[in-house]
Amino acid sequence: MALIRGDAVESGAERRLLAEAEAALPAVLRDIRPGLLTGVSAVEQDGRRFFELGTTAGDRIELRLDTAALPQPQPARTFTNTTTDRYVVQLADTLRPELAGQVLSREVGELLAVRDRATVGAQVPLDSLLAPGATLPARPELSDADRGRAEEFNYLAARMNDADLGAAERLDARHRFSELVDESGLRPRAPVTDAQHAIEQYAADIRQDVVRPLLRAGAREAMAELAQPVERLDAADAHAVVEARAVRAAEGAAPVVPPGFTMPGLRPDGSPVPRAELDRAAAEAAERRTSLSGRTLEELRARQAALPEGRHPRYELMIGGGAALAARSPEMLLVDARGRWHVDPIEAIVQSADQVRHLRQSGMGDPYQFADPRQRVPLPALQLWEDTAAVRGPLVDGRAELRVGAEGRLLAEIRPADGSDPVTVEVKGTPLIATGIPPEIVPGADRQVPTVPEATEHLAEGLAALGAPEAAAARDRLLALSEGQDRAAASLSVLADAGVSDRLAASADPRVAGAMETLRATAAWEEARAAAPGRVLMGDEVGDGDYDPSVARDWVVAGVGGAAIANAEIILQARPDSRVFMVGKDAPFVLHNDAQYTALRVKHDAEYGGDGRLVTFSGRYLGAVGTVTAADGRVRLAALDSAGRSLGVEGDAYVACLGRVSRLPHAVDSVESWARSAGGEVRGELRFDKDRQYLGYRLEFEAHGQRHACEVTGAASRMLPTHVFGREDMARLTVLNDKTTPPESGNVAAGFMATALQGSHLARHTAAEREHRQGPPSSGGPAGAVGAVGPAGAAGPGDAQRAAGAAARSRSAPRTAPGQNRTTPPGSAVPPPHLRNRPGPEPGRGRGPGA
């Protein structure tokens, strides 16, 4: 199958796997939902290959099959978009092709269950009922994953009774059915002579009663025959079960780890926060965070006062937070500006609960707790989750920058958000940086040379290459200019005075010509901001609420991507008589799949039947911002093309949302300067765990015979700085990003769900590495931790152990979620022999950039 965005199937095994899945799909759909579909057809469109499924209700469902590197032992992952009826099933690229049909039956069954539930707005069960053991949820009902497993039973039963299959294939299907019975807790494992047997039989009977209505005749008959204690099976079936159990035992159980943190979203008594109490719960979590930040600062200053001159308290350090807090260990001092979702004026993220349902696997939060399946998840939920995670260890609300001290130690200067004096700490180990997406690009700037400092560097090289005396003099003057406002205009003046501007603009080196474009665009931007104060803005200024909606009625939004449509919504909501003119190329496919874009256009874009307050101009290529003086003398802002010609779109204000600058996080600027100014090196390396999950990248700075390193994760790790990483790494990350969040899902790789999942993978990886080095974590609290444990999870003794447990926990045993009354039984952690890639039961398995 052709994959989207130029991705290629990497191996013959993956090609065979996809071919097998594609061939099996019609039979899977026939066997699991015989009365649902009217037709199945393969479609090639805009570089995508997918299946179009027609339903008896007249609906059109899109289903795309793909492969991906998945956390083991997970055999597949399904992205559900009940807003657009587009779905993606990713099969693990290690899955044996002969298992494609069975795994596909489970995944398709699950996505249809999600779709059915969303149609009626039904509640989402968090517990998986079909799990081995005697423990049952308080309410024995089937999760979406359980319903998928029911369809797996139907598929295997159909193969057991398919006369067109050979005897060996039918027998194999029978053994798989029986093993799935064992895995699903539908057969007691304790011997009939054991006192535990009766309890397990009781639980198995309840599970059978609940799942039976979803089974068709063949599966019900097979269940009645095979869901028996092993002692009551015939010899061949009993032998198969005993053999399968022996294989599982030989493979070893999942590592036993201490329990992790409970998922954010609980009241002090442990019950889930109701939706009606969300705002209050978020406010209380914010107060706890502010309080702990103050106590941490007091402790830092007290520790500093006890140290000799030139020394500072030592801490493991995390700079930045957001959804990446899923990666945070409580041993780390967290320094986070508390930005993004804490300041964004938007009311909800742009994804629905169904679109981010995998968020639960990260332990950061349950989207269904505060939103219906097709509703966007409200921002107070994200604030509650982040603030709860933030107080699991010492923290300072503020910003931090790394630097190398006089004695070569790596230091962090912390500027608290409360305006108090900065504090300095010495960094212990390798700091973790999760400061979110990089800054936005100035309209008209060259994307290969997007900033003035970079432009200056390339122009200096271009001037040296000219070899003329006037060029050398201009180079010296250019490099002597001070940083800051108006440097672009001053640089242009230097080049013009020397008479070298035209020669540089015509340079054969595209970087030199691009540098000239960036200087002109930046000078135009700064001139426009000076001429129209408060009305020429970067999109992040609107997204951070750092603007005045009353300064303009008509707004030009440069760009038609995710940031542009989000800012359009903010502006339209803030002022009822405002109008937004959104201008740019074409909206990316992912926008047509989120829960915001089409809904906003339907509401406000006349082209979609809306009230006309939003007008979209597509197919335009933008250059620098322009200014126009109106008849009343007021400065208006205009969208220009790359040649400086008007595109016919003007407004009272201009918001630039044209993409972002690929650069290192600002927190490491000083360390990079330390290395480069001494002729040292800055190296970058992509990091993966043993399951090939992308964790972020590692930076190493080397100079003066010293080396310092840091790890970058979260949204900051999704755009690689071009001066550190090569094209091969960038191409690889582009593919990974598309696999992490297929555009049909309505998500982006720098978004909240993907960032939280990446953080949880990093936490497990870090904990496993630490345990390998040091052995199992002790029960003591982290050194230097501040605060006391409370119901909300503030830092205190024992948190290090719990965090390590959370990080290293089995992939089949997620953290306890709100509403759960048990964890997944340990027996479910190891996959049965017939599905080496199969995950253990999960509780209801499952935009805007997260940090």
C-alpha cells in the first residue's frame, strides 16, 4: 500500500504484512459486522490509499491501513476520528503477516465500537472487563477494547467453521480462540481442586454473560465448548491450553514495579472530579502549584545561603512542562513558565475526546472525564492535569537558562514568575528541556535563513567572498551592530552605503540571497509594528492572550494553518463585531480532520454557510507585511506577495501565523555560544527506546576540553535545528511524526496527546536505565524535594519510588485512571503465544502543541 507524504514501506516484511491485511479486510468486515456495510472499495486520492466503507445507514467511512514501530507487545494501534469518520489502523511492523486478519478484526471491531458509542454519546467505560483473574470492575460492562475482542472471537469462530480452509488452518483458529478465552478471563486458571477456582469461575461466568450478546452463533457455540476449566476440555484442546500457558510462563512475567501516580483528575477522597466541578478543581490545583513554587524558592535560597561563595545547590533539572510533564521524575527540580494552555484564550483544544483517547495511556489525564466523545476537550482540564503533575516534586514557576560557569560547571539561572530575584542552581546529571514549539517566522523571511543573527552570519561570509575593500569594511560594520530592535534596518543601511546590496541579493549562494530577504522582511515587520502599535502581532501573542482585541475590527491573519485558524477563533470570540481575513496557501489536510476547523468555518465563513465574519483567501503566497495609510490617516495593514505587491487583503490589524523557526531551545543559547565561540562543537542525536519510540534528541556541547549535554523532548523535539541535524535525520523525523499522528486523526506530533505519550515513553526508558545502573528504587524521597504529600500529589517522601514505578511499569498495565477501582491484573501483562505482539488489557484503550 502506498503511504502518505512520501513515506515508503521500509521492508519486504512490511509490504507482505500490508498486503495480507488488505486482502483480509473484506473477510474481516464480513465476519464481524455482516449487516453493517453495503460495500468496500480501495481509493487512491492525493497520495493516500484508503478503503471507503459504505454503510446501510448511508454513511461513508474511510479506513487506512499502515505499519508503524509500536511499543511492544502492542500488535496494533487505531486512531479514531468520529468527527470526520476517518480511521487509521497501524499494524506493528514486527507482526507476523498470518496474524494480520485476527489483529485487524480486533482493531476494526474496536473502532466500530467507538463509532457506535459516539453516535449516541454513550459513556466510555474505563475498565477492561475481559481480563484474567477474579477481580471484576464495580460495573461489569465492556470497554471499547473488550468489544473489539468480542469481534476477534467472531472472526476466529468464522475461521474455525470455514469449509474453504484446510483442516490445519481451522485447528489453528480453534487454538487461538481457546487461548483468547484464557487471556480474557473467560476460563478459570486455578485447578478445580483449588479454593480459588470457584471464585475465578464466578468471575468468568459474569464475563461470559456480558460478552455473549455480542457473539454470533458460531462464536457462542465455540465459547460454550471451550470456555471450560482445562480439566474438562478434551485432550487436544487441554494440551493446547497447557502448552500455551507454559510458553507464557517461560517468556517470563512483566517486571513487578511499585505503583505509579494516579492519573490527575481526582478529588481529595479519590473520586473523579465531576465536570461541573472542573473549573474549581483547576483553580485549586493552580493554588497548590503557586504555593509549592513559593516554598521551593524559599528552600533554594536557604540552601544557597548555607553554601560557600561560588557554589550553588545541585539539582536534577527539567526546564519546561506542559504535556511533557509525563516524562518528569519527582527528583527533578521543575522550572516551567506555566504558559501555553494556562494563558491561551481559546476555550478548548481543537481535538475531540475521541481524537485524543490514547491520552489515557500516558497517565496525564482522561479526556472523556470532561468531554463527550465528539466534544473538544476544555482547557481547564489540561490546566488541572498539568498543575497536578507539576507538584509531584520541587518546582519553580518561571524560566531558566543554562550557562557554563567559570569553573566549567553547568548552571541554570532561574527567573521566577513572581518577579523575585533570580536564583542559580548547579545542574546534576543531564537536564531535560521541554520548552515547547520554537518561535514563529517573520512574514517574508527566508525559511532557510529565518532570523537576523543567521542572516548576519551568511552575509558576513558573502561579503568576505566578494573580496572588495568596500565589502570588507561593510562586513566589519555589519558584525559590529548591536543586537535587538532595528538591527535589520541598520544592516540594510550598512550594505546600501557600501553599494553591495545588489551583488549580495544576486549571490549564487542561496543562503546569502535568502539572508537579504530576511533582513528586508524583518525591517518591514519592525517598521509596521512601530507604525501600528499593538496591531501587528505574531500569532503567539494572540495565542498567549498578550493582545488587546479592541484595537481593531478587521483582522488580517497571515496563514491558513492550525495556528491561523486557532487565532481566528480567539479573535472572533473576543469581539462580537470583529472580522477575520485569513490569507495563505491551502489548509493542510490535518486541519480538515480536527474538531475545530470545519466547525468554525461553518459558523463564520459564508462559503460554508456561516455568518460571513470569517473570509478565507486560499492559494496566496505571502511575502512581507505591508502598510497603507487610509483616508482618515490611520495606518492599515496589508498582505503582500513575495514581490511586494498587494494581494488585495487589508485590515486594521495583522497577525502572522506562517510557521516556525527550526532552532535550538532558547534555554541553551548561552551554552551553544560558549561552545561555538571557543571553536568547539555542538552535536545532536535522535534518541529512541528499545521499542524504537522517539524520545526526543540529545545535544552535546564541547569546548575547552569540557563536555555538557542536555535532552530535548516534547514539542521542542519535533522540529530539528538545521545547523545541528542533517537532512537524513530531518527526513526520518518527518516520517516518524506522520506515523505518530496520522493526519486523519486530527492530531499533530507537537500536540498534547503525542507529547504526553512521548513523555511517558521517556519516563519508562529513564527509569529502566536508572534501575539498570542503581538497582530498584528505594522508598526514600528525592534529595532536595520540597513540600509534603497531599491528596493532589505534592512532592514528598516515597514519590521517587512511585515515579520510578510509573516510568517502568508494564506497557500492558497503565496507571490507574479516574473511575477505576483496580489496576490491570499482573497476569495480563505477557502476550499469549499465538499473538506475540498482543498487548495486555488496557482500560478502554484506546492541537495545539504541547510542551
